[in-house]
Amino acid sequence: MFALVDCNNFYASCERVFNPMIKDKAVVVLSNNDGCVIARSNEAKALDIPMGAPAFLYEKIFKNRNVQVFSSNYALYGDMSSRVMNILSGFTPEIEIYSIDESFLKFEGFRFFDLRQLGLNMVEKVKRGTGIPISVGIAPTKSLAKIANKIAKKFSNRTGGVYILDSAEKIDKALACTRIEDVWGIGWQHAKKLQGIKVYNALQFTKLPHEYVRKEMTQVGLRLKRDLSGENILDLEEPVIKKNIAVTRAFEKMYSEYHELRERVSTYCARGAYKLRKQQSCCSMIYVFLHTNPHRQDLKQYRCNIAVKLASPANSTIEITKAALSGLAKIFRQGYEYKKAGIILMGLIPESQRQLSLFSTVNSKHEQLMKTIDHLNRNLSDKVKFAGQDLGRTWKARQEKLSPRYTTRLEEILLVHAK
């Protein structure tokens, strides 16, 4: 049996853990630069605030309906996620962390266990240990566990946050009640095509001929169909090593000077190279792009990109920055107001498989230098910078409604006043 554990309204729940004053109030969390809504409490959903709602268009609603608005606090959310996953790993060693707020657990050899009670124990232990409410769906396969989880969450008053699909009758009923567009792994294009042949729910999808599904949705779609039918096709997956690493941001204001863009791209390279080293990879190519603001049609428009190939695969910030800036110099044009730039590290290979050419220019001293810088920045909050960066300025996204990082910064720890 598989269990899908999902943290309910995770970002909003994290904010509530340390601020009980907003427990029963509508809560929304905004994206980078406080752009749009990316998380909502149930109370906010009841106010018909849609996911992706632009914050500036809903300011009056937020104020009039007393909606509590927060900037994304990824340091807090990431740490709380680690705490939740650590608790869940105590129930079974076989766990796949699917996203920051979801994980699959595999219960092999639990035949004589009361799985419902096990699920209730998870809900209670995670709530007691972190304050985060969770929903648990248990079923014979991963895709069915996804459906069971939605039922557990939707009818939490009756299920206690735990629902098990443990019989053919339950499975068929759950599949029949699941709209085809809500099935995990079926995108809107496939959903539209299936609706065109009068397949409106998951049960109808499982009744389709194998040949048709393979032809229209490839082998991936067929694997999903078989998994929904109760065949154990989709197993737990190992952590995936990223094939590309992108660092892009819209600027807080528009820039027109080369040195301003040069500083921003240098900062992106430092961040991207750190992520590269963290997963013990090297990149062979760097894609650099920049463009003006497409929403400002009153200004001259320009966008361009370039791919810069490295002489040898590298993960040194120095080598990567040097290559990226050479590309930036070629695509930059004077006389434009730029709104966004970014880099994508491509052609990633494991660090252990890097092959240097006879005339490689890679400096062997960079490896130890990067390790030392990474260690210092992890402990000193990115105090060590490279010369291409503005040493007197910290690039930050707009976060006007940022809550304290209660669990990762001692100076921001929750204070308790006792009388």
C-alpha cells in the first residue's frame, strides 16, 4: 500500500503556526516580489480569491475582508517541510519527497497493521510536532493514493484527515467521482481530448482500450491508466538530479546601463553555481537572456539570448561568471530599458564524470576555494561575494509583508513574555 501525505494549505499553515491570532482568518501568501497569490487558507478560498490573483488588483478586497497577506518566507517553509518529512520518515523507511508539502510513503510488509490508525497517528504526530495539519490518502497504488488524499482532505470532518481505498467498490466509486481533468498526470490538453470522446471521469478512463491510450497518450499515459486500475506500476522514485538550473528574476525597476545588468547576471551566476555544486554537478553550457518590459508598449522593445559553451565542464563561480558575462556583452544593446535577465546552466554532468581537455584552462585551486566560500556563506548568510557583485548591496526580492524566519534565525526567534 502507498500513502500520499499532503500538508493542508502549507504556506498559510506555516504562517499560522507562529501567529495564532490569524488562526481563523483568511490568509494568502504572495509570490516573489509580492506579485500574485500562490497559497490560500480555506477562508481565503471561500472569499473567491483565485490562485494566481495579482496582488495589486485585490488590495481593496484584502483590506475590506481583513485578509492577512504575507510575502513568501521560503526559509521558514523549507525548514518546516524538513521537520514534517523527518517525522513521516519515522513511520516507514521507504519515502519519496514529492514536493515541499507532499510525500509518498510505501508500506510493504504492513499487511497485519491497522493502516487507518497508522494514518491517524501520522496526522496527530505531525500536528503535535510541527503544528501543520496534514491529509493522508492510502491506496494500493500511487495514483489511487492521490485520489484517496483528495477525499481525505475534502471530507476531513468525516474522515479525520485519513481515507483508505481498500476495496474494489471504494476504488470504483472514488474513480467515478474524480473528474478527468483532476487526475494526477493528465494535463489539460489530454483532458480536453478525452472529454471529446465522452470520457469525463477517471473510471471511464480506466475502461479505455490499452491500444488507444498508448497511441494518444504514449506509454506514460498507459502506465497511468494501469496504475489507476490497481496495478502497481508507479513505484517510489529516487531524488532527481536537475538537468538544467535556472536563475532568473524580474528587476524591481528597469535598468538601462550595462554595469547594472552585469552586476545582476554576476549575482545570478553565483547563485546558480552554488546550486550546481550542491548537487555535485558541472555544466557545459550557459544560456544568457535579457529583455525589456513587454507590458510597456510605450517603450522600445528588445529581447535576446545567447548560449555560451564552456571549454570544459565547470562548477566554479569564477568560470561560469566569466563565460556568462562574455555572452551578456554580445547581446546587450544600449538605449533600452531592461526589466528581466537570467541564466540557465545547461548540459549538466556529474562532477565525478568531468573530463578535462589537454589544454583546459580550469584552475585546480577553484575547487577548494568554492568549498570554502560555500561553507562561509551557509553560516554567514551570503556574506562572501565576488568582485563582479555589488559588495555594498544585497539583491532582494520585494517582500514588504515578510514574517520572521522563526526557526532558522536566532535573532528572529519567537519571544514569549511570561508574567
